[in-house]
Amino acid sequence: MLEKTNRDGQLLRRVLLATLGMTVLLGCEDRAPEQTPQLKVYRHAMDQATVDLDPAAAATIYSTFVVNNVYDTLFMYKYLARPYALKPNLAATLPEVSADGLSYTIRLRRGVKFIDSPAFDNGQGREVTAADVVYSMMRHFDPATRSQGAWLWQGRIQGLDQWAAAGADYSKSVSGLELVDSHQLRIHLTRPYPQLPYTLANAFSAVVPKEAVDHFGREFSRNPVGSGPFELVSFDTSKAVLRANEGFRSVPVDLAEEGFDPAVHGELGIEAIAGRSPPFVDELEFHFVPESSARWAAFRRGEVDFTLAPNEVLDLTLAQTSPPQMAEELQTDYRMRVATEPAVLFNIFNMDSEGFGQHTDPLQNERQHALRCAIIAGFDWQQHNERFYFDLGEIFPGVIPPDVAEFDPNLSTDSVIRDVDYAKRLLAEHGWTAENLPLLTFGVPGSITQRNIFEQFRSFMLDIGYPRDKVVLQQFATFGDLNRAWKRSELPIINKGWGLDYPDAENILQLFYGPNRTPGSNDGNYQNDQYDLWYEKASVMQPGPERTELYRSMNRLLIDDCAAITGLSRTQVLMWNRRAIAYPDRAMVGGFYLRFVDVVED
Amino acid sequence: MSRWAAQLCWSILGTYVAIAVGVWCGLWGQNYDLAGGPKWGGISSDYWLGTNLIGQDIFARSLTSVATALQTGLMVGGLATMAGALAGACAGYWRGRWPDRILLWLMGVIDAIPFVLLAAAIAYALGAQFIAVALAMILTLWVPVARLVRAETQKLRTMPYVESAQIIGVSPVLIILRHILPNTWHLLMAQGLLVMVAALKAEVVLSFLGIGSQASVSWGVMIAESTQEVASGRFNNFLAASIPLFGLVFVLGSLADFFQSRRAGDSRASGPMQA
């Protein structure tokens, strides 16, 4: 045993000496220092992973962010302008709309190329043409694509639904998608659809080459071939790495055109990108970190440049909330933006539900209207905002949020101010007592935050005289289960958030349009003939003062009918490292901003 | 465990029971769901342990959670122990025959599924009400009791007093009820307490996951709430739930040890108890 130990020791000494010798020899070698260029890398943390890079599956913000940067859409949102405004992207100009609003003519930029890919004959990217745009829209209606975005144009474009019903044969043309020439197309609609340009800025509408779809087949979702500012290098469940597309067209930044406002953006150093053509970083990394504390820790360690500040650290992050100001110790390393989500958080009454909804008997209808109004008056938006959104959310009357142009800043805020006495009086005047108040079931997905939201709601209802045992919680295992209950009209109140798919109030107002009742998007089964009339009139109108006034009238009608406890737009605290020159945005309509991000080394 | 330690454990358990009885009688902990306080309020004369995110009184919630825990523990511990004792005695008495084979198959099936997963699935399927949660736990927790009692019964059925009863024609049911189960009393006490502990912990886990009882509050709910608070240095909710939970589990576990040690002592001193 002792001998063996000695032999082992000798062997170890020899190995160590040999290693040392090799190290010295290597150290003495006369080698030129490596000339590795310093890459500019921007690392963006996201709270969920992107799972599919096919534009036809870009239904989540996580997919949207990657898709919008590797593909091109015809239009995009201006970098800095709020409310959001469109500008041409792959298109050369904004569309020309016919007088009847039924035809949109769109010209494409010339010389825009897809990235090189084995999908193409010679491996080199070819020019993007109008035929690619037409193909990209048609494939949403091809059952083989399993598109999640066909709803954008369903029943809207002449012949497209029929083409799908007839077998989705790409050799046959669609009458509503007319190719004027190689770089110009004309879209013919079945009825006016003023929101069409917005849909063409959506990631679903990103332009893909047919060769790539055919070449990669099922793998197309992991092998994007686009003409966007970046191209994919690697992609897995924890990270997506993109590098700048060297062949990306030159489009110098016109800051005034992008909506630059020195008062808002002046401190961010954004002037540095004026006149330069994006993208400005060599590599763009998406880090998928679902656990909020891990994401925050990675941000604080400098492993990522951007994160949403998690709720649990907000009170440490913010020195004050009104106006929001970052804690002093963080200011040297980070920048912050408190951004209102283009979304509405509300509790919609189910008008089909016993006790709460609309009733055929006028007297009972009036009682139930009074009950809804009392519940609305008993809800404390200020406390809700303070407890769950750190007082950062924006409370507003009605359903049109402040982030869209149709928002009415002069609308009375009475409907969002709590008045318990008024609520009690309403109930008493209309014969509601603890005994005859209907059961108020509040459905939530199973999470502690949602349970807290219910408990706060119950507390508000107790204050107006609702008995404790009549405000009950019904938890659902998943949001999908809850959504099914809404669609089956099983719950008297639908507490939901609605994020805008495009910055037009129509996207929210359609939630109350009678013909959209469940299982359509009108979960509350709201029915008002006057509302429907106005909606039908406004939905075919181009943006303008007349349409805005109609939208606002519909909004007021919803308030008068006590159709929903509304509303609040949540805010997100976006934080990024000072080395990044950026004006981040997390909204569904965002994601385009990443091409404008620059990085300056310390 | 020494006698004074056991007395201390009984006293602590008595305190828990007194708190729970006070809640059931409406003496305290009734406003656990009112959100009238400040957000994350500190300790004060109004709120002895501060308030949570939505301004609820953490002290009141902790008191009510004691009642929830004991309600769950007593109901599940009692019923699961009784069910397990009867099933185990039947299986052991008719060892190798069809009641034994069916019960062994059933126990094997239930054992094959992780306990919390099975309880969660049953609770979810039945609608996450208190009765559903308790039933889910009873349906799973009777099994370990039954296994132990089955083994003990196999030993007891060879005892002369059981064989004498069989010879004089006493019915098997009466033999089980009069001669076998009373002799498993210490075993059942210890097992009953351990089942209570398992039920308490399962209730906390199910509530933490959001599939516990929705009509009341529980330490599991409070711990779930605290996950959003500890990162910013707020430990009131976490401590107000975890310390009483630890205390109750520790006391019940210690009393189970006490009964087991007494049984071992009795066994050494005088062999199996005679009816």
C-alpha cells in the first residue's frame, strides 16, 4: 500500500512537471495578439421563451419580438411616437386607399433582399417582391400552415376565404390580392376595413419566401429566412442569438419623423443615431428567463441589458411613484421608463347572467342596471391600483385607453371614483337586500395574485352591503379553463385584460358589439341596438374626427349602461443598462424598436 | 420522550385547540378577509403582525389558519385512521382471501401515485372546497394506517384469545371490533397523529398551489402570498404562517413518538395488550 502511494506520488510529480514545462513553452511562444473585433451586443431579457419563429405562429409578444427583427412587415410603428403611428417599412410609402375604402395599393421598396439561405437555388437571397407579400398572406389561410393569424383578414379580402375552401392551391390567384407589378400590389376588400394597414404591421403579416417554407418544411419555424435587420444565429429554449443582417437596406434615421421629443427622449442619448442606418448592434441576444427573481439578478449582475422590473422589487427600485423616479443608487447604472400598456383591465358584467344582466322586463331591467351601477360605485380603482400596480397604473373611465388617439381626456371620471354611500342608496332604492342579492361568482385562474384580487373585490362588495357568502371565488386550473367558462357564459362577471392588437379603439369596442356575443369576443353578451348601429357605422370609416366622435359616444353608452367596472391601463417599469441607447417598448405593437438600439462601451 | 415533555406538547396542542375553538365560536379571527388596512402595514396596535399586500390583518389570518389546520387535521386524521384501521383489520384477519386481495390491490394502486399529486387531482376534480380537499386526503391517507394495522392484525389473530373467540363462534366482525382493534390502540394513536401531520402539510401544499379550500384562509395561502414579499424584505406573512405550522407539526410528531415509545415500553413490559 505504501509502495503504491509512493509510485502514485512520483507519477503525479512527473505529470505536474510536464504540465509546467508545456505551460512555460507555450508562454514563451512568440504569438501575435489576437485581433478579435469588439462586437456590440445588446442582451434583451424576456419573461417567456419564444417557441416558434414562423410568422404564422407569432401570437405572443415573445414570438413577435424575434419575428419583427428577422422578417419585414410592410409597415411598422414609429420608434418614438406615442400614440403609436404607422410608417412604411418594406413598403415604400403608406398605402393609397380608394375613395370607397375598398382597395389599398401598396408599393414595395426595390432592392430589398432576403438573407442568404440554402432554400434558394444558388444559396443567395433574392429580391423581395409583391408576390412574396401575397404568398405570405395566402399561407395563413392554408390549413397546412395552422396559422394563428388568419383572423386578421378572415372575411375581409375578396376571394381569400373561398381560395382556402377550394383547397388552398397556390397556383390559383386570389381576386382580392392583385399583383399590379413585381413591386406593387392591390388589396381588394369585401367591405371597408380601415384597420388593414395596422394588420400589415403585425408580425403575422411578416413576409416569407415560399422557397424557404418548402425547403425547411416543419423546421421552418426554427429557420427563419427574412429580410429584416437581423438574421438568426442560434435558438434554443434559453436564448436566441441574432446578428446584424449585413445586406439590410440603408434607411437613415430621421428622428423628427420617428417622433423624437426632446422633453421626453432628450436624456436618453438617442440623438446619436440620427442620420445613421440601423441596425446599430452587431448582435442581438434574447435571454428567456421566466423566473422574475433570476431575471432581476441577471440584470443586476450585468448579464442582460434590459428587463422588466419585477413587482416584488418595485418598491426598492422606485424612490417614488408619482411621478415615477428610480432609486438614487440605481441611477448611475440604469435608465428607466414607466410605460403604460396599450391595454385595458376591466370587469365586464355578463348580460346573460341571472340577476346582473339585461332583462326583458323593464322594471327588472332597471333593478339589475342599478345593481351593476352599485357594484361599479363600490369598486375602488385607486386602492386596486395602489395595491397591485404600485399606483403606476392609469385609471380612466370607459374602455378606450389613454394610449390610443381616440381617448377622450375630457370624459367625466365619476365612474371610476368610489362612492359607497351612493352604491348603498342605489341598492336600497331598487329593493336589493342581503337576502335577495344574487350570487356573485368571481372566476380566476389559480394563482395567489388572482386570489388576492378576488379577496380585495369581496372586501369592496362587503362594504356596500353584499353578504360575505354571496361573493364567492371559483378558481380554475388554467386561464384556458377560465376562458372556456366565459365562453360558455357560466360566470356573472368577466375580469379580464385586453391588450390591443393594433392602436385603434375599434379593437376594444368590438368586445361589446352584439353580433360578437359568446362564443365570439363579446364575452359579456352586451346588447344595445344603438351601440351596434354606431359600431357598424364607425367600423368602415377611415380615421377622422367623425369616427372618433362615434367611438366616444359608444364609450359613453357603455358607462351609462354600467356594462363593466372599468378601467385601468397597467404600467410596466422597463429598465435598461446605461450602456444601451434605447427607448424600449414591451407592447404587442413594439419589438420594432430593437433595430434602433445602440450600445456604447464604458 | 419524558413525561414533562409530553405534558408540554399537550399544553401547546391545547393552546392551538383553544385558538381554533375561539375562531369557530366567532371570538376572534373573524375579519381575516377584510382589506381595510394599509398595504404591507407594519406591526401596530391595530395589526399585531402587520398587514399583507391588500391590507388584510396577518394576525387574524394566522389565527383563522389555525382553525383551518385543525379542522383539516382532525377530520382527515380521524376519518382516515378509522378507515385505515377497519380496512387493515379486515385485510389482516382474512389474509390471503378476497377481502385482503382487493384491499391490497387498492392500496397498491393508491401507493403507486405520489400522494400530493393524487390529492391535488382529486381536490381539483371535486372543486377545491373544504370537503373536497379533506375527502381527497382521506382517500389517500388511510393506506399507511391500513398497512400497519394489517400487519398487526396478522400477529393478533394468532393470539389465544382470538382463537378462543373463533372456537366459541364469535362472528369475525365482533372479533375485529372487540379483540383486535382495541389492541391496536397505541398504534392507531401514533398513526392518527402522523396522518394529522400529513394532512396538515398536504393542506398547506394544496393551498399554496391554489387548489386548497377557497372559502377560508390557510397557512399555505399565506406562504404563497409571502413569496412575493420576502424578496423585498417583508417576512411578516411568512413567519406568521410558518412558525405556527412548524409548532403544530412538531408537537403532533412528538406526541406520535410518545405513543410509539409507550407502546414499545408496554410491549417490552407485558407483551401485547389483552382485551
